[in-house]
Amino acid sequence: MSAHRIDRPTDLDVVRESYDRVADNYAHMVLTTGIGDIRRHPWLKASIDAFADTVSGLGPVLDVGCGPGTVTGYLAERGLDVSGVDLSPRMIENARRLHPQCRFGVASATELDLDEESLGGVLGWWSLFNLPREVLPQVLAMFTRALKPGGHFITATHVGDEDLARTEAYGGVPVRWTTHKWQPDQLVDLIEQAGLHPVAELRLPADEHTGPGVVVMAKRPDGLAGGES
């Protein structure tokens, strides 16, 4: 993958340290409140179920930015050959504790070494919004190259016109990261420019816990040569 090197975000280490600090609180929140657990959110669960049905039998699936492994574990229960990676070592410790049947590793989305046409599916489930605007297209192009023809990508992220600089999260823990928000049409355009064909979109209104969001699923077309950079 050296020919397709991805720019390293300047705040990568700061973001990693921030997620390490909130990892235990976040994992506890998912377990005790259901926030972040797709089983408690019918439309998000339906999106993941549709993804699972679509990629079943296509090959390995990678959950990029898996956090404490909630979705990774769910997909494993569905019978998929799935593994998860996350920027935060502490998130991965929680994932391994909560889902010992799954494979997890520590890695940034910008540092993955993925073989071309090696994956049946890729998830960026509420995990790509910390990537700078100029870096996200590079990561999407990498996902395209890593997907087998007919493989699928699913992402969910925050919708908005302005970025949000976070200084605390999950119980008032001090953090430093930026949530880069996208309008749905902007995100779909980026996905198409990466060489993927969008097949489904779900727009989510704001609720008592979070602002508006969007889910997009896209397919690597058959016969695509190496994706687009």
C-alpha cells in the first residue's frame, strides 16, 4: 500500500489519548444505558442487519473504529468473519474483554495495511468523523481498493455544516478532538468519488442524545480496477 500512502492527521496522537481517557466510561455507558448499542435502536440495527445479509459469504469484514466492539460482536453473532480495529488501545482492551470471541487490533484508519480485493465488507460506523476533511477521501479510496468486487461499505456519521471542537465527553472527561460534520449529499459525493456506488441511505433526525446523522451503504462495482485515488 506504499503507493497509496495516507496523510497522517496532525492531531492523531491527541485524539488517541482522548479516546483512551473516555474508553471505560463509554463502554460502561453502552452496557448500562444502551446508547451506542444498535440492539436498542431499530433503524440502526436494521441498517447493520441489511449490511450483514449483503456481505455474508463475500469474505472477511473489517470494523474500522470499532470502539468497545459492540457492532463487531453483533456481526460475529450473525456468523460473519469479522474483526475490529480502533485508534485507542484502551477501547481495544474493553473490546477484547467484552467480546473475547472476536479479533481486535490497535490501528488508525490512516495506518491500515489492507491487501487489495481482500475484504467482503468494511464498516466506518460512527468512527470516521474525526478524520480531517482532506484525509477522509484518501481513507475511502483505500476502502474501495480493499473491497472485493461486489463488496460493501457502510458508514454512519454526524450531519451538519460546521465542525465541533470537543473539550469534554462521556461524563465530563477532558478530551481534545474535532467532530467533522458532513451534509448527506457531500458524504455521498465523496463515496462516489472514491469509486463506490451508493445503494442505500438513511437520514436520522436529532434526538435527546445526539444531533442529526446519516447512514450510507455503498458497493464496489464489479470490474472496478483498483478503485480511485
